[in-house]
Amino acid sequence: MERNSEVAKVVTKISISEASTDYTYWRTRSYQERLAALEEIRRDYHLWKHDAEPRLQRVYQIVKR
């Protein structure tokens, strides 16, 4: 059985003023989704830059009583 399937190319032209922006998209997302995306970008950046998962540094402070 031979299949002869073709995929039609579809191009839609719109004016620049009609184009949606990233800002418009992210405004439709909940703050939890936006924060999760930001955390993923941050994690990817640190892995790319330092080749290690970033961790919080521990800071000890001695206070006189």
C-alpha cells in the first residue's frame, strides 16, 4: 500500500500593527505560569553559564549578646 501524502504550505500575511506581541501573550497567562517560565529561563541560564545548578550561599553571622 503506497501513501502519497502532501503537506500544504500555508502562509498568512498580516500587517505589523495586527501582529500579536510577546507582551500580549504573557499578559494572558496567570502569574504562576509567568513565574514558572521565568524560573525555567533562570535555571537554563545558570546551567549554560556555570555548568552547575546554582545554590544559595550560606551566610553565618555571629552576634554579640
